[in-house]
Amino acid sequence: MKEKLPNIRLLLTGGGTGGHLFPAVAAAQEFLRQMPETQVLFIGTRRKLDTRSLAVYGFASDSIRCYGLKGKSPLELLKALAVLPVSFYQAGRIIRHFRPNIILGVGGYVTGPVVVAGKIFGIPTIIHEQNSVPGLANRKLGSFVDRVCLSLPESAGEFPGKKISYTGNPVRRNILDLAKKMPQPMRVNGKKSLLVLGGSQGAQPINRLVSEGLQSLPDNVIKGLRVIHQTGDQDLERIKQIYVARGIESEVQPFFNDMADIYSQADLLVSRAGATTLAEVAVLGKPAILIPYPFAADNHQEKNGNHYAAGGGAIVLRQSELTFEKLAEDIAQLIYDENKLITMGMAMKKLAFPDAAEKIVECCLQVMKMKGN
């Protein structure tokens, strides 16, 4: 029987995108599932996405003043470096007050000062890398922390081999529960559902490509199709009007909070290739057309997508080479080919790590034990 460790104080840090935030939420949920007395604090950014999402899940949060370093202009870089002493001071103040037993960093520029401050205070530290190409913060922290948890094998070369644990990318509990209870999509009005996700903030190129492409489809294809589209704030009204004018049944929102409900209806996704979205659709066995964000750091989204495409669960289309006619053709061919959808869905599921959160918790407990915390 596994030893239960009560009253663990877990400090999570990272953020800036849903892709960094949601794995942290999943890890915290698993700690609480195994050890209900765990106290959780998240140090992130002041961005609305971070604070709104954390509030939904009921986690306490704090923030530090911090700026990214990669890809910045000389003036922005100077500003970021000048603020670093403040970042370390604020991180240290929060750590002294919260007194964590373990610090888990999930990527993003805020991770650096918090993890370094924790290490100075003698707190066990772990980082988790979601992507095929590690971000700058995690690359720099790799030799510094006690353990490195990886989602994809492609990123292993950037870290000391003896510190690596392959865990996969943790998925939120409601997504895992959905994967267990609903193997088939929930059909609304008997129609196939296309789920369009541009990431946590929407993606205007994807919005334009999908909406223009779907307009070009013949009536007999449109008749059996329903679209669920996360647009972000800027394109919301425009996309709604396009679907209404073309007679396309749709549900259009700037951001979906209840992704389990949304995923449950989807037969096929059109999406960016963020690591967290891919981990979720893999667990659910959802086939996908992936359009990687072309300006992602180190082109990591295309490399993420290629991992799942190589396994047979997805198709990767480069935005620079894509027309709305090509995208519409691929959507129409896939969504009405039931055998292809099933085959891709099964292949996607084989790439999943449904126990990733459990593995990360296990790593944290091992490091805490090793460090005597």
C-alpha cells in the first residue's frame, strides 16, 4: 500500500498560455486526489487567462513581476533583465510565506525566478516540459533542478539524462473522466461536429481559413455538419455572421471553459498543435487536422504535430502552404469517412499518457523523500 503523505504544500509555477497552465492544474488535481490535505499555491502571471482559469478550479494564486527574454527587442530585453532582481525578491517572499515542500515548474518565463529562488531556499524542484522543443526557461533550469519530467521523447537531448522521467503531459481530471465514459461523440441533431480550436486566445488565420473554407462546401455537405468554434474575442461576431449567412449550424464562443462538454461532441478537430490540446485529444482518441502556429518558438508546434501525425492520429498542414479550398476539402473528406475517423482516433489514443499526472506526483514524492522534505 502506497504511503500517504498528509499536509503537503505544493507550489506550482508557470503560465502565460493555457498550454502551460492546464498541466499544472492536472498535477494539482492529482495531488489532491491522492492526498486531500495538500495545500496548493500557483505563482503565475497577471494575465486574465491565468487568473480566470485558476479561479474556475478553485486554486489560490499569486504573481510576480516578470518578463520574457526570448525573441525580444534590445530595449525589451534590457527591461526584462532590469526587473529580474525584483522577480527573485518577490518569488522569495512568497516562498518564505508559503513554505512549500516541493516546487513544480511547468514552463513559461515566470518559472525561472521561482524555481531558482526555491532552489536557493533548499526546496526540492522539478520541471515539466510539455513540448517537443523545450522553452528557454526549462532549458536553462534543466541542469539546476532535481528532476525533469518530459512529455515527448524528442526533447530529451536538451536535458541531463540521469534527471529525466518520461511522464507524458498531464490531462485535467474531467477530461480523463470523459475518456472513460464516452468512447463515441455525442451527436447533436444527428450531425457530425467539427471542433475548431485556435488555442486559448483564438487564432485569426485559422478562423479565416475554416470559415471561408466551410462557406465553399456544397449544400449536401453543409446539411450534415455542425461547427463548434472557439474564436477568441476579436473574431467572434464576424465568424457568427458567416455561419448564419451560410446556414451552418454552429456554436461560437470566444473561449470554452467546459472543454469536456465540448470535446464530447467532436468528431474531428481543426486545431493548433499546442502540447496540452494534443495530450487531451490523444487521451480522448479524437482525430485532428493540425495547423501549427508558424511563429512558435523553435517551431515547436510543427514538431509536436509531426509526432502525432507519425503515429497516425493527425494530419499536419502548414499554414503558409494552406488555402481555404484545401482545408475545406480535407475536412469534408475526413468528417464523412467513418472508417478513417475511427482508425485515426485509435491511433491517437495509442499516443496518450492517461496516467501522466500520477507519474508526475510519483516523481515529486520521490524527490521529496530523497531530499528529506
